[in-house]
Amino acid sequence: MIRERACAKINLFLHVGTKREDGFHPLQSLAVFTDLSDALAIEAAPDLSLNIDGPFVKGLDGEGDNLVLRAARALGGQGAKLTLTKNLPVASGIGGGSADAAAALRGLNTLWNSGKDSSGLCEIAAALGSDIPVCVLSTPCFMEGRGEILRQPDSMPRLPMLLVNPRVAVPTKEVFAALQTRSGADMTLPRGRFRDTADLLRFLETTRNDLEAPALGLQPVIGEVLAAMAALPGALLTRMSGSGATCFGIFADDDCCARAARLLKEAMPGWWVAPTFVPQIGIAHDVRGQDIGPTPHGL
């Protein structure tokens, strides 16, 4: 059996340009991946099938041909038994469906000996959805084009992060339809050698999420989430991810993040509140700011 993790994707910022002639919006973003994930188990079988379980399975009721099956058919459409455990909220701006499809591409590429490298899988992924190529890589990336142009930053610090969703779905098409103010996609992106959290936050202060305002118009509760997170001890940055409704907070350390999660769960028991982290990549630093050697890329 092959097991793949479909990690939650967080857009630390998201700038949108004017719709192109092909109907897609150009964008710029910095996407990172947390330790939280859906899980996909893959077994050899004569026919292609998909079973879904997990705490958020209800959000996919009646969806007979989701992105996982479309990804499988795009790769070759041979037989396999797929079991998706849905741990992440549906239609929540953290790339759940895209990450699931990307996990299917990676796992089935192994099962079927398709021989595709990352570039080949990303090419297939781009035809399925704008977020899927970056989810194939599942490592921090600057995104451009409609999401298919990817570049990894040189280094990223480990980020203690809290994810919060008020358990409302925000359809991406409706958010884009309500979008009025755009930052455009012409920002000169940095090389991305973020040596520590303060360095990353200085860059993020120059950015925003263009989809936050239209999502707030559709689901005002997102504003309540952002305000509640910003008031938590140790919160350094709070922002909505993707098209929402999931919001994220970057915290000073793991203890602050865990304490914030406890406080918010007690105050808002109906919300999905999940402490996690974004793994570090690139060059690590000790408390004096000195290099202590390279760290692994990706999850």
C-alpha cells in the first residue's frame, strides 16, 4: 500500500490581476505547507475507485467525480483503490481538494510506474487546477502566472501557525465574482532568503490577500475570526488564506500557538481550531543568528 499526505496549503499573501482572455486571473503568492493534512491510501486494483472517510467527509457527500479521480484519469486511468481520509475542511482556502489531487498524482505515479518527474506531474496538474502544481511539490513556493509558474525561496524559517475555520464554506467562484480591488500581479518578488521570522514578516507587511475583502462580504464571520486571532497572546500576523474561510495566525513560538488554540477552542467551540507548523527550509540559525547548517527542503 502507498500512503501520501495531502498537506494544507497556506497562501501567506495573494495578489490578483485582471482576468486574462482565457478566463484565468494572473496571480502572485507565497504558498507554504503545514504539518496538517488529509491522507490518501492507494492499493493496486483492477478498477479505479475512491472511498472517502474522515471528520469532513460530509462536505463531499454526493461528489462522485472529484479532483482525485480526475487526477487519476489524467495520469493514465489504470486500476487502483483509493481511500481518502478527509481531515481538512472542505472549500476552505487551504487547498484541500488540490492537495488531494496532487497526492493522487504522486502516489499513482509510483504505483503505475508512470515515470513522471516533478515537472511532468506539474504539467498534468496545471491542466486540472491552478493550485495543484504547487501541491504536487508541497514545499514553499512563490506562485505566478495562474499558479503554474513556481519558484522555491532560498530559505524559510519554521513557523508556528494556528489555523481557524468558522465551519463555513466559501465557494472560490463566488469570491472571485465579488472581487473589486486588485493589487495586480506585477510585484517584483524577492529572492526569498528569509533568515528568520522577523525577516519574513517585514516582507509580508508589504503584501495582502486581495480575496479577503470579497470573502468577508460573503461571510462576515471571517472578520470575527481575524479579530479573535489577532487578540490572542503571541500572534505576530493574522490573515485569511486563499479564498477563505480559513484564517491563519503566525505565532512567536509553539507554546504561544498551543495556548492560543486552547483559548480559542474554549471561547468558540463551534469553530475548527488547529495548531500546526510550517517546516523550515534552507539555512538554519541558532539564537545568535549564526548559520548551523542546511535543513531539509519540503515535508
